[in-house]
Amino acid sequence: MNAVCSHYQGIKERERYRRHFGVEPPEDLGKWDVWPSYAATFIRSHPQADVGDEAVPKREALTGLFGLIPHWATDTKIGRQTFNARSETVATKPSFRDAWKRGQHCIIPVDTFFEPDWRSGKAIATGISSADDEPLGIAGLWASWKSPTGWLHSFTMLTINADGHGLMENFHKATDEKRMVVILPQDSYDAWLRATPQESMDFMRQYPTEHLESVVA
């Protein structure tokens, strides 16, 4: 099965992060150039967001590993295979189903993500970013795992079929299914973070082609 996004670049500038996502970035931003099992940031609903205290922010940004570590894992190696979660199977696949059923939604802040363009007959790494130079918020799931030294956060990106998408259907081999990450419109961030498992599939939609641009890496 072909992977979709296994490589991306996060947001370097703290003010740009703060302005777009409406949250204070964590002190440790992790890696800027991110691959599976690297530390990077994700955004989730604040655990006390619903207590009615105006001093509590709606969202919080944390650092975790790219590649979801389910609670039953014996080590973090599984994260090398769990950086993408297919929307069609996320509710039943053992690695992801608990996070999905618990509504553990997150947003992954991304400046550029990379996919291989095989139309020339060989893989050409291509960067995809927002056409308006704003960050992208990718829909994901987060989890907590108890390591020998304490609790460790991790996250995965949700993916959908990309057939018919004017840009994303150009990537990966012709024999592979065309896939893409779920990019959230900025005005749906809070709705995604609060969505119940029953509402979650409503967000599994292709992002408009005209809002994205690509450049050979």
C-alpha cells in the first residue's frame, strides 16, 4: 500500500504559527523537516476548554511523534508505519480505532508537504503548499503512550481518495491508488477538534485544487 505524506515541513516562525492557528506554539517545536518518528507539533482541543473559564484557551499545541503510537504498543517502532490513517478504515484498524472512537482529533501545522510525481517515469519530489502562502492545517488523530520514562504524545494524518483532484491525482505511480491528506479550511478548525466520531466523516473532503500550488523540490 502506497504511503501518502511521509515528509513535510512545519512552521518555523512562532508568530506565523500563533497568528494562523490561534494558539501559543509549544516551547519545543521539534523538527522543522519532518519524517516518520520525528518530533513535531500538533494542535488539539484544550482538555479544560468546556469548563466555562474564559482564561482557558480553546486549543493547545503540543509536541509529539509523527506516527501514532497506540496505547497497546510495546515500543515506538510502530510509528514508522502509522503516520497516515486511511479514512475508509480508520474506525476499525487496531492502530487507530481507539483514537477515532474517542474523538482524539488534532490539527497538524504544515508549511509544505512532499509527494512523488511519477509522470516522467521517475519519482520527482514535489512540494505542495497553500497558494496564498498561509500555513496548512491537516486533519489528524493524536494518542498518548506510556513510555518507560513517562507519557509520550504522537499523531497521524488522515487521508482520502484523490481521484479527480486537479493537483493531487498527479502524484504516485500510475498503478497506485491516488491519495491525499485531509486539509482543513481554516474556518473549520474548531469544528473538527470538537467533532464527535459520528460527525468526523463530514470533514473527509478534498481540498480545492485552486487553493494549492506545487513546486519541484
